Amino acid sequence: MLRRISFLLLAVAALMALPKPASAQVYYSTFGSNSMAYFPMNGGYTYTPQSPRARHDSRMDPHLLKAARIADHNAFPHSTMRCWRYVKEALLQSGAVGAYPTTNYACQAGAELTTRYGFVRLAIHDPYRAPVGSVLVYRGGGEGAGHVEIRTERGFASDYRSPWRCRYQLIGVYAKFA
């Protein structure tokens, strides 16, 4: 029995050590232009997708920049279906909001942030153009609860981090100015 387990572990380790084939993939941004980076690898080139870099807005409240760092730090690699909870925690820990937001659904986040915490809705319709620290609110598919995330320097973060935006319909981009 012990030999069989050790053989299986050795086989799994050997399979994991095999080189992975390079795949050439092109990812398209919201405007249809491709975004990729070239890295020389084994004498050839491999395509690695890159999301557009986020810009900083000097007028933004510094607490939102801190919230973006907190959200990125606390995020998991994959969704846990608790996006609004993680964004609430990041906003509260950074001091961007004075009290824990009370709404239950992510699609209600924008209304609460504007009425209770002094956020304003920005005239931005492309999530990739949102400044670092802004809160992006999405409408859910059908009767869904929606999605909310914070724009970070390298992408987006809520309960998970991603270089790519959520595929739901964007309701609005919200920020607070100093």
C-alpha cells in the first residue's frame, strides 16, 4: 500500500515537471483591439495577455487607493460569491466609508455609496478607463445579485482578483474625491 502511494506521488511530480506547451492566444479589449505581450521563451515567442494599465487620478480620495490595495491583498484567485462583502470590508478598513454598508446585493452598491457615503457616479462607461480605487457596479444576469469590484493597478479585485473586467453589464463607476 505504501509503495503504491509513493509511486503515485512520484508519477504526479513527474507529470507536473513536464514543460507546458506555449499557446498563442489573442485577447480582445472592449474596443476590439488586441492586448498582448511578447516574452521570449525557448527560442520562440509566447503570447501572454495583458490588461490595460490603470491610471491614477490625483483628485481621488487617498482612502480609496488604500481600499484598492486592501481589496487586492485580501482577494482569492477565484470567486467565492461574496464580492460585495469583500468590497465593503476593504472600504471600511481603509476609512473610505464611516460605517459598514447595509445593502445586501452588489447591484445596490452604487445607490448606497452615493446617498450615504459621498461617492459620485463618474461619466465612465469602460471599466478599463476607471481610475485606481474606483468602485465598479455591475447588473447581474436575469434576477442575479450583480457584481461589484474595485479597480486596482493591475486589474480588478473583490472577493477574487482578475486582470479582466466582469462580463456583466456595467451600471456605473463610483468614486469619492478628496
